[in-house]
Amino acid sequence: MTADREPLVTLHVWRVPRRAAGSAMLRMAFARRHLAGLRFGKFLGTGTGDTFGPGDADPTRWAAITVSDAPVRFPAWDRIATGQARLELEPLISRGTWAGRAPFRPTGRRHDGMVLALTRARLRPTRALRFWRAVPAVAREVAAAPGLLARFGVGEAPIGWQGTVSVWRGAADLTAFAYRQPGHRAAIARTPADRWYAEELFARFAVHDISGDRSVLGWAADGGERT
């Protein structure tokens, strides 16, 4: 690989049987050793993204986000998975930090095709209750948003370290949701004053390829929008 080539950004998602949830948690416990040699990597639990509380967690779906110089595989996860999907991504916009780092190098390129939005935040414990109260209204709006193809919550811990992944038909659909839905606009406006986050990151990616089983991502059964 040439020195000036952009790093590879990949979202890996696995569906595991409920009986393998313990094995998945064990793999999470030793996640760091599987990320050695990457520019950046995080293993993530998932949930519906409707409340971000412990009851929102889905022990049958797990994910990883990686930034690397070569394609990455996780055979230990593949062995216990009943379904998996990989999304090859190009960071278009990235603001904020994750664990003190800016992991994605945005190209700033205009892209009219499918996009993925990733949000990630570490909540201030004293502000968490206010944040959780604001979540349901926004979750209802995004679930009904035109152009939404798939979405789920992600987190590094059951409480306080959380985010969302959403896939959209195009950038215009994502922008329309972000700035025209009243609940989401109100949450954006409240963020500076309420100081919910100790750290936050927002990134938008072009989706260049999706391989595997899209239903693992929560894709509509007919391949269309989640309306």
C-alpha cells in the first residue's frame, strides 16, 4: 500500500445466537488484543437506540469500527456469528474526539449516494438523566424519517458511553432529519447549555460497499426504507 493512500475505515457487525452471548462478552473482555496494529479500533455492544438504558441493549448483535492500512478480519467473531455485515466507508465529515483522539481523516468530498452517520458520546454522570429524557422523542423522529435505511445504537459500556449508527439513502435525507425535525433540533440547541457530554464525536461517511447480510443492520426486509 502506498504511503499516500487513505486508511480503510470499516464497520463490522455480527449477529450471534442468544446462547453465544456469553462468548461474545468474553471476546469483548479481550478486545484490545484483537485491535493491535490498527490505526484505531473499538468493539461495541449494540441496542435499539430508543432509550440508551441497560434495557436497550441487544446481546445478540455486536460491532466494531476499525481504521487500518489493510483489510481487517475477526475470525473469532465470525465463528460464533449466524450473520454478519461489513461496510466499507469513506469519512466525509468528522468533528470531535473519541478517547481523546480524532480517529477519522475526513476527505471533505461531496457525495450524493448512500451515507452513514456515526455519533458517539461520553455522558457526564450528573447530566445523564436529562439526556435520557430527551432521547425518546428524537428516537421516534428518526425511526419515521424519510430516507432512513437502517439504524441501531452502539456503546462501549451499558451506561454512559454510547452512540448511534444510521444509514441513509443520501446526504439530503440525513440533513433533512438533522435540521428539520423539531425534537432533534431542540436536542441540538440544548446540548451546549445542558453540557450533556464530556466528550463527543459526529462523523458522516460515504458508504462504498456493503457485504454480507444487511438484515444484521436492521435493514428493511424488502431492501427499501424503514418507513
